[in-house]
Amino acid sequence: MPTATLTLNGTSYELPVVVGTENEVAIDITGLRSATGLITLDPGYGNTGSCESRITYIDGANGVLRHRGYPIEELCEKSSFVEVCYLLVYGTLPTQDELEAFARKLKSHSLLHEDMKKFFEGFPPSAHPMTVLSAMVASLSAYYPDTPENVDLNIVRLLAKLKTLAAFSYKKFIGQPYIYPRNDLDFTADFLHMMFEVPSEPYEPSETLVKALDLLLILHADHEQNCSASTVRMVGSSGADLFASISAGISALSGPLHGGANTAVIKMLQQIQADGGDLDKYIAKAKDKDDPFRLMGFGHRVYKNYDPRARIIKRYVDEVLQELGLDDPLLDIAKRLEAAALEDEYFIERKLFPNVDFYSGILYRAMGIPTDMFTVMFAIGRLPGWIAQWKEMKNDPKTRINRPRQIYQGERLRHYVPIEERSAATPA
Ligand code: SDX
């Protein structure tokens, strides 16, 4: 097995090297501090592996994404979101009987405890759906205790109930009655029905919409050690239960640099549209270091090529809008903005390409999903990935409570000064 040599102040240390099944290579620094007293420093963890995982493989240079070895392109073309949930959580593609049994279990656990409806009453109409979702998922711990024999059932409960929680929170805030799950509908159709049915007007989701949403959910299902998945692992490493860990992941996802970007993209496109569609102005703003504006939906920590998920969504969005007879001017702005950015040296030099969030909002809009619910859709899609990461962490014998170190750069030793002897501190 190869090793890496670290030399500092004339002393050399041999460090083991780990090689993955796709020939990724890492220096194993597990024993670094005990052997050398040294730590490494990597703000944002861009160069740091937190674990060895068997769930998702990303090749950022070549725009490759696979779940349990299966290419995302094949899963989008041939699988379903419920089947991808099974694949991520249990590690294999199910047989027909296994898939049907799993789908039945999800249907039989999609109801919320009736008392949970009271929780929605406490939120003001202005509450962001991600705030509500995170709070409601954490509350599930109060109904479904985290005991070893409950873990598998709680995983099914969470997969089944998240879409009901999302639909109920939407109905609450638009002042409409809750629409309960229907077991005669499949997972994705059932969600759309809970979102858009009103008692006086039965709603049957079109096959186009069901297929489009199922595709989007598959495309969001997992993405290895992203910010929210790492948060789920971090919280779970303390022994916190599944619901608490996932609730933390939902909060991490809500940030505009992460899952909140799909909402931010639409707001950016609307701003450009309202401003007369001046793309050059906004490309210049994105490049201006003194301007906080960023091209939302562009760039990625891992992909230094076109995000394969963005490629699939872009290809599909034209088809869906055409089938629905919709013409969204924001799509035209998005396409022209992408073309302009991809020809611009700033973006080329930094390898900034559209990511999963750049076109997804156009599809959600076409389905009638309100902009503030876009990140909730991301969370519903990402849930099986978070659960798979949490399970893998829990079952990994190498797992220890996550506790990074630091390099202290503050004041050196000083002693307490009585208040009467203190002078006004110069402002920090
Ligand atoms: C997701 O990790 C995952 O896998 C996440 C995700 C998943 O499925 O879980 O893929 C989902 O979160 C997708 C990303 C969604 N966020 C956005 O679209 C927000 C806009 N993008 C950026 O904020 C940024 O690209 C990030 C946050 C996605 C990545 O940030 P990094 O890796 O920390 O990169 P960086 O900020 O250090 O940028 C490197 C350079 C900088 O310029 P210089 O200092 O080198 O001159 O590129 C520039 C940045 O200013 N840059 C951008 C830019 N993104 C990076 N400049 C303008 N517009 C942008 N969008």
C-alpha cells in the first residue's frame, strides 16, 4: 500500500494512503495528531474527505454522477423516485415484489398524527416553508421514539410523511383545507394531488407533471458529502436521532448557496426580466468582486464541468413546457444567460457551469409550485440520500462524534481587569 511522506522541520512522517474503487486517492490523517502533534487546516473542507462511502460517486471533472454505481442518466430514464429511494437506503435495486411492498409501506405511513396539525396553527402565514418543514420533522421524534427496533420503521415513516408535511404546510399558508394522502395514487401523483386538489374541485395530476416531478426528485436524491448531507452526518454522529439529524439537514439546505439557490435563480431571472433583460449588466455584476451579486444556479464545489443533472433538466424542460402548452419567458432569459456566461473568460477560467438549480425552478413553475416551495421540493428529493448517509454513518465502525480542531489566533494569556480600571475599548 503506498504511503505519503510529510516532512516538517527536518522530521519526516509516513502517512497511509487510501484508494477508492474509482481510484480516488486520499492521505489518511487519522493518526496525524497523535503521531506528530500537528493538525491540518481546510476552511470549507474543500480538500478534506470526512468518510469512506458506498452511496454516491461524483466525478466533477467529467460531470459523472452515479448512485450505488448506476448512472443518473439511466436512473432518470428507467427508474422511479420510489425505486431510487429503495436503492439509496437499502443499497440494491429491488425485485418487483420488494418494490411493491416498499411502495405499500410508504402509502400506509403517509398520514400525520392528527395532533401535528395543531403545530401548523402556531406559524404565521409569513413563515418560510423550509422553517416549518425543519420544525415539523424535528417534532416527529415526539411521536416516534428513536429506539433500535424502530429505526427501519422510522425511516419508512419519514420517507412517507415528508411529502404530507410539505403539502399540508403549503395548504395552511394559502388558507386552504388540508388534502389527505390517497393510497390509490403513487408517491409523486399523491403529492401533487395533496398540493393542488381543493374539496370542490377534484384534481387528477397529468402524466406529464407526474413524470416531470418524479424526474426532478430522482435528480435531487443524493449528492455525496454536500453541505446538508455532512450536516446530517455531523448531527447524527452525536447519537441524535434520525428526525433531529434530518431536521438539521433541512436547515442547512435552506441556505441560498445550497438548496435555496433554485428559488434564488427564479428571483434573479425575474430581476433581469424586470430590468429589461440586460444580460451584459448582470454578467458584469457577477464578475464584479465589489458587487455581492452572483449568478445563482452557476458554479459548484465539485463539478468543474456541466452538472449532469442540469443537462438532463435543460433537455427535459422544453418538452414539458411544450406538452403543457406553456411559454415561460424566464426560460429564454435563462438560456441566453447560460450561453453568455459560458462564452465569458471569467466563467470559463473558473470552470463555472450551470448546476442542478439553474433550470429546476422553471420546471417547478410549470407545475404551478410556488417559488418559496422550490427548496422544499429539493428536500423531498434529497431525503433518501440524507437517510442513506445517516444510516451509513451509524453503521460505520469508524464513526466517532464529529469534532474538528482549530488553530487559535486570538489574544494570548492576559488577566482580568477590574471594571473601574478599564478604559473604553477602541471599537473592534
Ligand atoms: C447545490 O455540494 C453539492 O453537491 C451541492 C448540490 C447538491 O446537490 O447537494 O449540488 C446543490 O448546492 C448546488 C449549488 C447551488 N448554489 C448556487 O448556485 C449559488 C451560486 N454558486 C456559488 O455561490 C458557488 O459556485 C458555490 C457555492 C456553488 C460553490 O462555491 P465554492 O466552491 O466555495 O466556490 P467559490 O465561492 O470559492 O468560487 C470560486 C470562484 C470565486 O472567484 P475568485 O475568488 O476565484 O475570483 O468562482 C467565483 C467566486 O467568486 N464564483 C462565482 C460563482 N460561483 C463561484 N462568481 C459568480 N457567480 C457564481 N455563481
